[in-house]
Amino acid sequence: MPAIRRASVRRTAVATAAAACALALLGGAPAHAAAPASSTSSSDRGNNQKQLIGYFTQWGIYSGFDEKNLITSGEIKHLTELDYAFSNISADGLCASGDSWADYQRPFAATESVNGQADASGQALMGNFNQLRELKAAYPHLKIVMSIGGWSWSGNFSAVAATAASRQKFVASCVDQYLKGDIPGLPAGAAAGIFDGFAIDWEYPDEPGNGNPYGPQDTANFTSLMQEFRTQLTAAGAQSGERYLLTANTSASPAVAAKVQLRQVAKVVDWFNVMTFDYHGSWEPAGPTDFASGLTQDPRDPNPANNRFSVAQAVSYYESQGVQPSKIGIAIPYYAHEWTGVAPGPNGDGLFQTATAGGGTPNYNQVVTAPGKTYWDPLAQEPYKYDAASGTFYTYDNPLSVFIKGRYIQDQGLRGTFVWSMDGDTSDGSLTAALGAGLGIGSDN
């Protein structure tokens, strides 16, 4: 992925109680971890419910990760919201399924389903959507949100946002399909009552993203599109008696985020999901090896100033643009970025060293068992792993770093976090449990 979801910044000690909790949780992990000092006014702290949002990918079922896994892993106990990735946008400017088989046609066996019952032949709704309905019935506190676009399916955003008519048409189609449940080809209302709103993931306004059409008009049009979503969601809620969520997934890079009218958009969204990951990775094949989602900046980072990023830098930027902390959520990756051909360097750990090639993006549940020694950087407040035998270097988050990020969210008065994606966690949900502990979101949810 391109390194345009980015972010850098400050530092002080985590409260003694937090450190003790982290040590107990993680079985003696390093005690020198730190969290940035709070700059949040007391009036803005504690006035919002913390959010722990997990992304569930529609294609996860092809590798054996079903909605039921959220229950067996224990992850569901800590989630406040589940975002479903993704709805596509059709060439004629409508919300559209990108994989109808996975979304609502695939029959689930009893062993796969949330409620332990197999889908019946000929039932109106099957696939992930029916499993999401079963999940919501079992966990009524859980909000389920349809995410639209993403890296692969943002190509038509610029067109649908271009005029008032195209915006109205597009948003109406999203409301009809995902809130009213009128899926083309299914009985009217077959998917009603599953989704509680939308997460708009346009990657990115006035940026090419994945080779997408773009232009300077996108900046104002994005604001208008989000206003149209809020207008139609309010109208739909007046009919249904529900209050629908609207969030925006936006870049952590100040240069890219500057192309969004953050102050104006903040007035209509419930919060921003700031994509504070992918700071460094395989698109920099020669290195230097660096952190993909560091909370704070390690001053030893050899990158030039315009390529040094951190979570806290992104938060500071959004606040400088008039976005209240309670409308800022940060992202946490459940995957790693990898480099190969990395020399040990003077410290023998491969950090900040050149590489011969960028590697893949293995899930955390793969990295944790991969060969190599795990290290901790108390300045970036991130782990990393280096296998000297193969010269492989990994940057990723682990239970300690996500716990610290949870405490940082609380300390700064932020709205919460979203994680990409739930299938990257271990079978016992170790990352999600640590993050829930850091956020104070426990098994009573």
C-alpha cells in the first residue's frame, strides 16, 4: 500500500496503575512504556462513549473466518461496533455488493453459524448478512456499520460526489439497500434491521489512491457528500425511530488530510476514523526499516522530516484543524509490515536498517509465531521482530502496544479506535482483550 496514511510527537509516563495492569495482563512485559502527556481539557474528557470497532472482511469467510469466530475467540465481548468491509460503488453511481455470494447468498452450515442452526434452502437471506443479523440478536449492544469504498472500491467516489443529483441518488441507494434492507434480487426488506449506519472510506479525496479519478473539486464535494448522508440518515431515522451512525475513514497524513474540510465535516459525522497505520512498509523496499504505527516518534528515526510519522502527530494535526478529541478515533493494525535482506545493524536488532526488498503483510497471529527475537522501542512505544538468520524484520502491534494505545485514547479524551481486521488476532483474541483493557471496555458489554 502507498504510504499516504500517515502521521509523529510527544511523550510522558503511563500512570502507575496502567503500567501495573499492562504487566499483569502481559505477564511481565517491559515497564518502561510511555504515553503522551494529555493536552485535553477536562471539559472534553469523559463525555463520550469509548469505541472499540472491529473490521470484519466479507472475504474472510473464504479463509475460514466467520462471524462465529468473534464469539469463540472472545473478541465480541470487547467490541462496541463491527464495521463490514465493504460495499462497492457501481458504475452507474449506486451502492452495490462487491461479492453477493459472500454478502447474502452463501449458505452457512450449523457448525459455522452464530446461532448453531444451518441456513435453510430457499431462505430469503443467507451469507454474512444473515450471520450479522444473528450476531446482533445475540449481542444487542453491538452496532453494525456498512463501510463503503476502501482501497479497492473508491474509484467511483469522485463521480458520485460531483453533483447534488448524483449525491442524492447514491446516498438514497445506500439507505435503501443497507438500512431499509432492499437488496436487489431479494424480497423487499430482506436485510432490514442489520446495519446501524455507514463508515465512508473514500481513499482519498483529491488523491489518486488506487489509481482513482480525482481532482481539487473532491475537497468541497466530499463535504457535500457527507452532508447528504447526514440529511438522508436523519430522515430515515425519523421514520424508523433509530439514530443512524455516520463516520469517515480519513488519512493520518497531514498533507492528505488537508484536502478534507475537517472542521466542516466534523459537524455532520459522529467521529473520524483516522487511519493511523501503514506509515512505513513494502513500498519502501530499500528501507530503512521503521514503524508502521508508532504511537510516538523515536528521534533516532533516520527518515527525512517529511517521512517521519506517529499516531500522536496525526491526533495533534486533527485537533489543530478544529476537530474535538471526542470526534477522533485512531486505527490499530492487526497485521505487520515486513522487510527482507535486513542487516543486524550496530544494535543487532535490524531497526532503522536498509533492506533488499519489501515483504508481505502477515497477520499478527502469524507474526507472533514467526522466527526471530521480539524487541520493544520505548520511544515509539512499539514492538518489532528481527530474525537474524533470515534477515527478516517485522513492524507490528502486540498486546502491550495496543493496551498503551487504549490508555492513550482515554488520556487524550479521544473517541476510540478501529482495528483492521478481526481475523488478524489470535484464536483467543489476545490483541482485542488487551485493547479492551486499555480502553476500559470489558466482558460486561
